[in-house]
Amino acid sequence: MIRIVTRARLARLEDAARIASEQARQTSGAANEAFGRHVRELWNVTDRAERAETTTNEVGVLLSGALAELSDAQQDLLRKDIEIRRLREELSRGPRAGETVTVLMHHGEPHAVYASREDAHADTATHGYPADHVWTPCDERPAAAFTWRCEAFTYNLASRGFHRVSRSVPRELGGAA
């Protein structure tokens, strides 16, 4: 087949080629712009994902610390609950015969009551008395003559009360009848 090309046909083909080239250039430019937008969007999404991952890791660390603290607090509450139950049982049973408490006296006045003499001695250390102080039994001087004095009291079931363990021996009054 032989085809004859005229100038008009050649001009139309050149116009069509130019138009197609311009359309290709515009399409390429639009594709480049779209690709750039997609790359920027991908960059932003990746950045947000990385920040979210970092935040998630930080929150995970904080959460694990909070869970550890919660566990410690729950164990502490459990220990305190057990101690409260024990103390309630002890309180409900009341004092037993022969049970001793120690009264810490300051210049003859009751300061505090303790379950043991050691607890009373430890408390005097908080009030400026030396912790290594050697405690000796009190003599017949009145309680007010001592800065700190520990007195033991034992529960007497018959009288339903606590009585002083050590009673001072009365001294002779020098021949008085």
C-alpha cells in the first residue's frame, strides 16, 4: 500500500504530535506533582508513625512502672490488712491475765503506753535521750524526780485492771508509830 502525504496532512500530523507532546509534558508534570505530594504525605505519615511508636514505647515504660508501683501498693495494703485483722482480734479478746504494758513517764506524768519496754526506750531516743542509755531500776524517789521513767503494769484478772509491777518498799519513818 502506498500512501501519499500532503502538506496539509503533514501539518495536521505535526499539530497532533505537538499537542500530544504538550499533553505528555503536562501529564508528566502533573504526575511529578502528584508523586511529590505522595512522597511528602508518605514522609509525614512515616514521621507520625515513628513519633507514635516512640510515644507508645514511653507509655509502655510508664505503664510498666505504674504496674510495679501498683503491685507494691497492693502488697503493702495486703500486709496492712493482715496486721489490722490481727490487731482487731487482739483488741476483741481483751487483755489477758499477766499481760504487761510499759508506761513511759516524763517527770512523773504518763507520756505514752507501749507493748514492751524496748519500744518505750526507743521512743525516749526520739525525744533526745541517748539511744544507748543504760536503764537502771528506779529507787524510792518519786516519779517526778526522773526525766524519763519506765513503769511496767500487769493486767490483774480479778480487778480487771493494770497494776504496777514493782511496788516501792516503804521506808521507815524514823521511829514514828
